[in-house]
Amino acid sequence: MAEEQKEKNYLSTLLKKIDIRVSEINEAIRLKKEEIDYMNNHMEEHKRDMDHLEKNAMRETISNYQLLGNHSIENKKRLYRLRDTAYFGRIDFCKTHQSETNNIYVGVHNFQDTEQSRNLVYDWRAPISSLFYDYELGEAQYETESGTITGDIALKRQFRIRKGEMEYMLDTDITIHDDVLQKELNQASSAQMKNIVATIQKEQNKIIRDEEAKHLVIQGVAGSGKTSIALHRIAFLLYRFKETIISDDILIVSPNKVFANYISNVLPELGEESVAEISMEEIADDLFEHQIKFQSFYDQVAELLDKNDPKLIERIQFKSSPELLKKINEYLVYLENEGFDVEDIMVKNKPIPAWFIKEAFQKYKRLPLLKRFNEVVREIVDNIYLYYQIEVQYKDRTQLHNTIRKMFPSYNPRVLYKSFYEWLGRPDLLKLKKGNTYEWSDVYAFLFLKMKLEGIKPNNTVKHLVIDEMQDYSAVQYRLLSALYPCKKTILGDINQSVNPFSSSSLETIGTIFPDATSMTMLKSYRSTYEITQFTKKISQNAEIEAIERHGEEPEVLKCKNAAEELKTIQKQINAFEKSSYNSLGIICKTQKQANNLYEQLQNDFEITLLSIGTVAFESGIVISTAHLAKGLEFDKVIVPNCATKNYQTEPEKQMLYVACTRAMHRLTLTYSGSITEFLN
């Protein structure tokens, strides 16, 4: 009890100092506001008397004061977060060959006592804070810019502080005490992903603090916290390299807007600004300059689930494969050697032999094919002037351009993309939809050819790219992302959670495109109870998952006589949820059509949110979704309806069932009528 009182006293002293700092900031903001108001009034009253230089100087001063004010407001936000949660850990560390033991309190933000010039709380990302995550009692060390610091941990203590009150403290001699982790994991879900700084595990900490990897590939099983770890890694990199990288320099490739909204709270909670996110569809639209219509990945998956078309599957598989890249490169060699049908021409009544044109074309081999014609024309114009002292005017140059281009099969990438399949002897592999709309499998195959024909301008403003759901991107897409974003990358996902196994990438595929990547694996699942994890392992038998020892009820598989009884069963489950202490219930269907239909049947009796591709925000409560849109989300309880043989029988459907079941944190119920899918037998 004496120790607990000491800790409460420390917390009380810290909170008083935080309040004093907040008051100081408020006073500083007030004074700056008064000065800004004074200067604005002064300029208004003396606008005719003041010269241009005086006005500019005063405007610049006002602007600087406003920037200082914004900075003060950000500091206040951090202090408010500190006042709420303060810290979560303490280690007593004595450096080697020193007698003094330092009490290191670890929290979300740093807080320094300016009077005593010492840290009362250390930021979780500080080098010394890694001791809390990586070591038990006894010998320990951490890395700094000046070298390795060694010493001894004499005490390790964990806290839960909420709204400035200490709910509990716990002394521990293991990395992150299981009791603390269990308490956090047993919490009900929330509408947004939470930071996990208090429960980061040793293997997770290693991933977060990796500074050396050019490209870091994280294979994490369902519920391993890989997305959260990637976001904490961003926060760490922003802290560690604050002089060279800011939030605006980071981009996340996100699967959809729902997921982007779900994760949007993590970085601000950690004291960093949110980073921009973009989808593969948006990247493609930008590269096509909004001139090409195409199907979305979401629609492609929906089409696969709606009709198990072998020809569609063949098109997807080929256009997602490294084989396609090889064939396009062979096609480009063909275009270069045989496609450019040169002939003698006359320019200003002077003969230009075919061999000269061909030689000029080959001379610029380093340039993309369609970028060489300008150089060929320039060579011709320069030589006409050199040998005949004749200047070729603009009009004649334009005509010359047209003449040279006509020697090539086409200058239009769209035409050349179609010709590629004809050259391949497989025109059937290109099938446009209504309104000249390309299938999703064509989009990045087309863009890869376009890049080879015209070149691509790398995006050098992005200094770190995060690619989530890595398994859902093909070798072709990765090849293009590699060219477009030559920066460092964090690539994460789970090869067992592909929503389209016909275009997914394995770790080996990703490794061939990023041969200098560092790979890390996360096998432990923290989301689901032991019973749910064991259940889902039977669906995806390839998944190597270590279930955490957090026990709960066995998943229910409820057989119903018919569809009407199945609906009543789902309604009973919803009623039971509404009486429980849980925050979220996910009813996860295979397709959007099934989700829409179930929503129509339930919306009059319950307050329900229906997720669709157009949804931009994720809410707690009762949510109906497809497995595709639910990826990355988690719910206290999950109901998976219609688990009958006729609904889940193909490989993509098996993947959807696995994704749906792995969304459950505490309870999982599956319903069906007729015969149960073989994936649950």
C-alpha cells in the first residue's frame, strides 16, 4: 500500500505540473491574440499612413504569431492527452558502473519538468523506453546515437490510468504481463482502432523500431495487430527522423474508405498528424489522367463470387502474373525490331534513307519506345541543317512527326494494348465491358505496358509508402508501385486473407520485386479468443496461428430448417447482443447483394448500419457488411449467415468465410439452412 500511495503522489504531482503548463500556454495564447488584434486594428486605422514595407513586416509578424499559436494549441492537445492517461509503465534502470537508479516512466508523450530539467514522462518512442518492451528484470541495454547503453532493470511496473485516475498498478517480471494484456484484450471494441502503446510486445517492438530496412514486409496472421503495428511504426519514424520526414511525406495505400476511416484516429492519438491515404483505383485513375473507364477491385471480387466463370478466372490469373510482365517485355522487343516499319522519305526535297531513321531510333534505346520519335525527328532536322544548311520549320516538323509515327503500328497505348493480345494469339484474353470499360485485371497490365511505352514520372514527394493488405495486390501492381514510388516501404498483410486468390501475391512474389526487402512474421493472434482462433484455423488450414490464451465461449454453428427460421435466429442473436455489454456486432455476408437483402429484412426492427463500397465511416453498434469490406475491422460479436454448401463452395468463397470469422473478438455465431458448407465440416 505504501508503494501504491507513492505512485499516486507521483501522479498527482505530475498532473499539477501539467495543469500549470496548460495555464502558461493559455496565457501565452491570450497575449499573442491581444497582440495580433492590436496589429490588425493598427493596420486598419493607419492603412493610408503606412508604407508597403511596414505593412508587409507587420503581416509577417502576425503570420509568425499565428504559427506560434497553432504550435501552442498542438502542445495543449498533447498535455490534455497526458492529463488523461499520463503513462502506462515504469522501469527502474541503473546504468553500468553507476550507483544512481533512474525511475523511467513511459507514456504516449514526453513531459519535462523545466525547473529540475528532468523527464517526468518519456515518450514511448524514446530509445530508453525500448527497455520497457524488450526486457525483463536484470541485465538490459538500449541503443542511442552515441552507442549502446548497458545496465540493470531493478523494477518493472505497469499502470492503467484513465481520466487522471490510477485504476491499477502491477509489478511484473515478464515483458508485458499477461494480466495487463488480457485486461486490454477483454475490453469491448470501439468505432476506431486504438493505439496499443501500453501492450506492445517484444516482437512487435522490433518491427516498429526497425530503422535499417529499405522495404519491410510484415506477414501477420489475422488479429496479429499488423496494421496497428505499421501505424505505430509510422509514428516512430516521424519521431526518430523528425528533421527529415513529416506526416505529409508518408502515404498509405488503403483497401477502402471504411478502413481508412477506421484507422484514422491512431496517429493523432500518438501525437502525430494523420497521413494521406490512396487506393489502387485512385492511383490508376491518376496515371490514366482520368481518360480510361475501368471496373474496381471490389466489383471484380463481387463478379467472381456471383459467377464462377473459368474464362474470367483465366484472364485474372494471367494478367496478375509475372508471366504477363515477361510477355509484355517480349512484345516490346517485337515492336522495336519488327513493328517499326521504316522506309525512305523526302524532307524539303532531300532524301532521308530508311537506315538512318532506324539507326536514330535504335540510338535512343534507353528511352521508352514512344518517347523516341521526338529524338528521331530532331536527328533528321539537325542533319538536314548540317549537310544542306536548310532549316526545317515548325509546319514541316509536324508533318515529319506524323510521317515517322505512321511507320509504327500505333501511337495510342490503348490500341497497342489490344494488339498485344493479338500478337500473343489470345485476343480472347481482352474482354471489355459495356461502355468500353476495362476489367480490373486489365488496369495494371495496361498501365505496365503504358509505362514501358511512355515512361513514368516517379513520385519523389512520398518518402515512405505503406501498403496494407499486401496479398490482394498482384505482381504486376507491385512492379508499377515500385517504379512509381522509389522510396522506402512498409508492406503488410496476410497471405491467408486474400479476397481474390487468383490475383494474390505470395511472400515469394513480393520478394522477387523487392529483393532488398526485410521480411518479418507475426504468428500470434491477439484479436480473437482461443476458441475462435482454433475454429478459424480449421477453415484455413494453411494459417500458422498461435492463439493467445484468452478464453471465451465456443463458436456456435446453428442449423435452421429454412431461410425464414434462419432470419428469426439472427433476430434472436441481435436481441441478445442488445442486452449485452458489447459495443459492436458484425453481421458479415458473402456478397453485397446478400448484405443488402438482409439489411432490408432487419432495418425496420433494429438500428443497423449497412456498409457498402461508398461508405466512408465505420460505426459501432450493429453493422451489416461483406467480408471484403470488413477486412481489417473487428467486432465484439460476429454473425456469419448462410453458411450452406451452395453459398460457400469455391476457393474465393472459402477465403471470404475465413475473413468473416476472423473479425470476431469475443463471440462468433454461424447460421445455415440445408447442408452445411464443407469448409465447416
